[in-house]
Amino acid sequence: MKIARFSNGGDPRFGIVDGDEIVVLAGDPMFSGFDTTEERIPLAEVRLLAPVIPRSKVVCIGLNYAEHKADMGDVGPSTPLMFLKPNTAVVGPGDAIQLPPNVGKIVHEGELVIVIGKIAKQVKAENAADYIFGYTVGNDVSARDLMVSDGQWARAKGYDTFAPIGPVIETELDPGNVEITTFVDGEQRRHGNTSQMLHSVAEIVAFASDVWTLLPGDIIMTGTPGGLGGFVAGQTVDITIEGIGTLSNPARARS
């Protein structure tokens, strides 16, 4: 089931995507369930928003594909490499990625994103699925030169608009074997499959929840496959994940 958060002129609402229509839900399904109203709205008449706004944090996993880890010099621990983005970095499909001036190379990182559905603390890997509401597509936008010059990643990955997600949350995805492909202006730049992850979705949820209490609506970006990652203002980044859809965001220079 594909869940959308959308606007068609008023406050954000939630719905189930049914073909070329949205079946409007009575409330946020993460907290109110999947009760529907009598209303159906054509998809063409709505603006899709970020399908969730994390309540507290965006957890990210770095170097989770062997090819990407090799691209980065085979650095990093054997355990999941975790870092945080602020929730203010989150934007939705179609929103512009605002590129700050004078920060050097900006790269895209197309990733499967876990959406946490209930409070998770010290979750065992075998129980991880019980705490996952669904999955969406994410772009862990990164200022690569700042990652090197700063010696840590908070600034390089934490700018406003550096965590696009969408277009929907798929609640029934099997995350163990789906294709992830990233394009810039239609040119394929990255490609991989979640079966190539060094740390599985279940392992990631267990590891992250041992460190932080995960709250409903928190998201976890699970890492990017290898490939060429640069993009500039005026280009558009499209990330497609099998079974979910395509997240598309234009890049704009920030004044």
C-alpha cells in the first residue's frame, strides 16, 4: 500500500494511492490507522509532499555498499557507520535542493529509507519489522569537500534541503532485494540492489535503536550504492527504487 502526504490547496492530508487517484484518509495513518473518508482526488490535482516529517531525527548509514565503500577508500568501521541529519533538512518530491555557495562538490546519494512506525529502543534484529511503518526513497545530499575539510560530516550533510524524501511510503515492500537507480538529467549515475547492503535493514534498526530511542516518523537512510555522484545547480536528480517510485528534485543555487 502506497501512502501519500499531499496538499490540494489546504493543510497537508494523507491518502492511499489507488491508480491515478488518492483515497483520502481520516488522519495520519501512523497514529490514526487507515480509516478512509468518502473523498477521492485525482493525483494530477494534488501536490505530493514529503511523506513524513521526522519527529526528532534523520538517522543515516554511511558506506553500506562495498562498491561505495571502495570509492571512499575502504575507510570506516565493520559495524554500521551512523550519523544524523536534522529534520529541517527534509524536503519533498519536486522541492529544490538549495546548493550553498563556496562549498565545493555536491553529490547525490540515492538510498532506501526506513520509516519507523512506533517507539523503538534496543530492538532485536529478528523483531525489527514490527517497528517499521514502511519505506520511501531518499537522497543523502552531501557537500563532499566539506566532509574532508571539516573532518566530520554534520555540516556537509546537514544543510537545509539536503534530505529529500518521497514520493510515497510503501508499507508492504520486501527491502531485501530491490533495485536503486540514480539519474542526473536522465543520465544514470548510480545503480545497485539492496541485496548488496553490508548491513541489512533489520541489522540497522537493531544497531540504531541500541544507541537512540527511535520515534514514530523518524527515518533511517540506509546507504547508497557506488557510482558517480556530482551535480550542480540547474540539474535534476531522479532516484528510482523498485516497488516505491521515483523521487525527483531540481537543484538550485542558494543566494
